[in-house]
Amino acid sequence: MKRTTWQDANRLATEGLGVRAIAMRLGVHRRCVREALKSDQPPRRGGGGPRPSLLDPHRGWLLARLSQLPELTAAALHRQLAERGFTGSYSLVKSCVAELRPRGRQAYLSLSFAPGECAQVDWGEWKSLDVGCGKRRLSFFVMVLCHSRMLYAEFFFGESMEFWLQAHRNAFEAFGGVPERIMVDNCKTAVLNARRHGEPAQFNPVYEDFARHYGFRITACNPGRPNEKGRVENGVGYIRSNFLAAREYNPPEVLNPALFDWTGRVANQRTHGTTGRRPAELFAEEEKPALRPLPAGPYECATTRVVAANSRFRVNVDDNRYSVPSALASRKLQVQLYVDRIVVRSLTGELLADHPRCFGRKQEIVNPEHERELLASMHFARDRDRLTHFLALGSAAESYLTGLREKRPAWRNHVDRINALADVHGRDAVTRALADALSYDAFSADYVHNILEARTRAQPETGHLHVTRREDLLLIQLPEPDLSIYERKQP
């Protein structure tokens, strides 16, 4: 048997898989799996029998010595062997002692719980899912009521505090009550500092506030004591080996309805190997009446952080960008993270934005209303520059602008074209043309352009507006009349 086979078999056994399932997973015979689970040590490499070693003559003495005094260290045994004439290295003695030292399996007490006394919670991890421009890891939350083994599970796209609290809340609502205490692993969402050297565990203050709202106590497992939360560990392994076996990867909104159906029809209806009862029946008969009632209102399952909006009035959350009103660019804001949405508030608590939460990556979630104010201010700035340039075209410009606004829906285009004519023909010529067009109530950039063009030509073109001033008549030069045609020839 290979070392890797021994390691994989023991790892899968700790995850809750049976001998048959492990054998199918690894492609080996069930007898091989049983041998791997019975052995405390991985198999040594083969290769034609063991090679001779300097320790071979001393192995019997070492075994007897370790049987008498199993607490002796390899260093002490190496010194004693040296006195007996051993010339090998300390590392050789150390590896041999690790092999020969008697090891006993650690004994654990069987924990029993009264109805409604305790529930155990933990996370299970599944593989990552493609979400567009990246991957997100799928995790599933498991809560098991310790007396009846009633199980609740739900998939999420994360294990942070908002998911942790929402999963508890959903489980309590599904059970219709709250147990007296919750037994947790030493994850940071629950425990900041684990219990060590007789000191009590330090719990996360957000989780403590949640526990006060629902009226349960938090109990942290001791480090290195897997038996203390064996019920939920078995639940996690059961979901992996049964529900997730050969299942396609899908987002939580697809997996959760199937998971809820499976827990109701299969997980909570099977005959449990320890209690000999169906969890749903035992829960209804004994545990549900013992649960504490739910509080009057649910807890707001959200986490809050202070972030700064960038110059494009976006806040970054989990590699996605969410818009805020444009006036708040580069400001510090308060972001509340819920399981299904992102809420942005001012530091004083004023609501600024509410977006559905996106679990993709590199995505922009934009509310068009947040850009409207900036676009309006940019439009106002353009209008201001446009009108300032136009109104500088003499005293008639204001009255002509009023006429354009009344008669031309696209008056801004006409103003822009007249401003462009001033750059081409000069401000004085356009000022004079505006006054002429105003006198004839001709409100259009085309009329102004025709007036300017007519003054640069000897004869106006037919069909175009031509305005002649009195002073222009004084500049007209007429040729001398030819009177010779009137002279009569003398016979």
C-alpha cells in the first residue's frame, strides 16, 4: 500500500466517508481501506526488504527501553546508545524511536446534550465557481441540534461576518426557536483569541451582540479537541459524501433550493446511526418544545466599514465598484455589507446609496441618478460658456437670444454656429448682422450667415435674405450714363 493511499484514506474517513465510498473514490479494494484505517503509521517504503542499519543490533534494546520508559527522548536514548558503542547519528536514532515508541489512541468522553441545550455550527468548503472575471469560493454553513441531530445547511459566497450572522438567523427561523448555547470552532468571526492556559476565550464583539439579541450563550471548543464538535463535523462530511457527490457546480441561488429539499426529504428523515431515530421526529417530539422563542424582531445581519470613495465617485467592495452621488467623490463614507445588498451612508448615518450585492469580480454597479447631478453641472457649465460668448455680440444679442429660444427648439445649436461665425467673420460683422436679423425677426443661424455672405458678394443670390442699410446705399457706385444713344444723327 502506498503512503499516499494511507493518507487519502484517513483524510476521507475524517470527513465522514465510509469504507465503500473511500474505496470507490481511491480506486482500491475495501480490504486495503480497512488496513489503512487500522494502521496508526503510514507504510514504509518497500524495495526488496529493509536495508541493514547501524541500529539493527540495538533495536531490541531500544524497544525494551521505550516499553519501560516511554517518555524518554530520542536525544537521551542516543547518549545511552553511544555508551553501548553505537556510532550512528542522532537523526537515525530519532527516526527509529518515532517508529518504535508505543502510541495509544487518545480516549474521548461521549458528550450528551439535553433537548434544546446546544447546537454546533461550522463551515464546509466546496470548490470555487467561475463568476465572470474571476472565481468565488463556495462555502456551506451547517448547524446541527445536538440532541435530535436536526440539520440545517445553506450555501454562501463567503464566510465573513455578514454571512455568518445571516446563516445563524436563517437556521433559527427554520427551527422555529433558539437553543441555550451555540458551540463554535475557533474561527475569527466567533472567537478572537482561543482558550489557552486556563484563560477564557475572547469572543468577537459583533457575534456577542448577536448572541444577546437571540438569547444564547457562546461556547468555544478547546483547541485540538475534535470530539467536542463531532456532530457538526459529521454533518459536514455527510453533506459532502451525499448531497455534493457528483453534483455540478452552481451558484448559491441554484444550490440552496436543492439543498433545502434534500435536508427535508433525506438528511432529517434518515434513521440516525447513534440515536436510532429520525432527526425530524425526535426534533418535533422532544427538542422543538425546549427551544427558546425567537425575539420580537430579527437582527440586522450586516458589517460596517469606513471607506473612501474614489475620484469617479465609486466605493470598492470585494473587488467590485459601487456608485455613490457624484458630490461625494473622494469623501470618507460608511459602507454596510449585507448578504444580498450594499448600503452606503454618510458618517452621520444618512442613506446615500443602496445596491444589490454583486459576487462577480471587476464589475461596476451604477445608479444612473448618481451621475445625473454631475452631467447637469457639466451641461450648465457648457451653457454658461456658450451664452457668455454670445451675449458679448452687442446689445441686440440678448433680444436675439430670446427669439431663438422661443422659435428654435435646438436654439443651442444656433447659438454655437453664430459664435463660430464670429470667429470666422469677426465680432463686429456678426454684431451688425445680428441687429439686421433682429429687425426682420429672422431668428436662425442660417439668416445670420446669409447676411454675412451677402455683404461679401457683389450681387446677392436669389432666394437668400438680403438686407440693405441706408448708409450702404451711399457706397453704391453707378457708372456714368451713356447719352450718345440719344443723339440723333444729322442727315
